[in-house]
Amino acid sequence: SAHSEFALGGLGQKKEYQDSKTAIVGCMLGFAPYIDGIAKGDLTTLEMTCLPLTGKGNQTKAKILAGEVPMNVEGKPGTTGKIVATCDSFGEDSYYIAILVPDAPLLDGVSTTLDGELFLPLPSKGYFINANGRRNKTFTNIPTVGFYWLYYIVISGGYVTGYSVGRKVSAGA
């Protein structure tokens, strides 16, 4: 299987493994409304499904609906033209997107909706966006002149946070 080959050090199978895992999790999540409809929150009924059960609900959606945003955004220069970025963990099943803006903070009017629409008025130099889903990011081939502003947003359960507080960073020289 892709997982076995990846676990044995086959980095060539990493994408296949991740794609397979995403497909399986997506399939399992498809059953969630059905199971919730039957169980109606009854722990005994939920345990009978044999699906992984933490005993508590995923709070990520509630955090997004309450207006929370990613916190403690950090960016450090890497080797030439690199910025290594991260933020605090937002919660279970979170998908992270980082946005790097050259020279100045995001322009007025930048926004996201809970449905995932991003409005980014374009500056003359453009944006760098890392949408790989992981919390830890590496931006490469970044011009080393000037500073950048780093922002994160999080997607979970079909909802999207607002933008984090921006962090001023520089690329490795």
C-alpha cells in the first residue's frame, strides 16, 4: 500500500499516501451527518460505530464561528530567498494557508467569508500564497530585498477564519 511504502522511507509515495488518506477521511466524514442523525449525541450509540471517538466534539468550527483567528504567526529567514513560517495550532482538522505580502501590510478591504471567499486587492508586486494545508510553511524563491508581511488563515469543516495579525519578516539573504 502507499502507506507501507511511505512508512518504509519511500518519499516518492508520500503524495499517493496523502491523497489516499485524504480520500479515506473524506469518505468517513461523509458518514458523519448520518451517524450524528442516528446517535443524537448519545455516547453509547456513537461508540457502537467503531469510528475513532475522542469523547468530545471538535471545537475548531466553534472557534471560527466565534471569530477567532490564527495566533502567534512567526516567520524566520532561511537560506537565500527563503522564509520559514508557522503559527499556533488552531485545532483538529485544520487546513492552513499562509499569505506573504511584499513591503507593506495587507491593503484595506482584504476579507474572507465563512464560505472561503478571499478578497485580495492586488498590490503592484503581488502576493505569495502557500496553500499546502500544513501549519509549518516554507516560501522559496522570495526576493531578498525589503520586508514582507506574513498572515495565516485556517479552514476547517467548511468554514474559514479571518486573517491573523500580520508579522513583519525578511527573506534569507
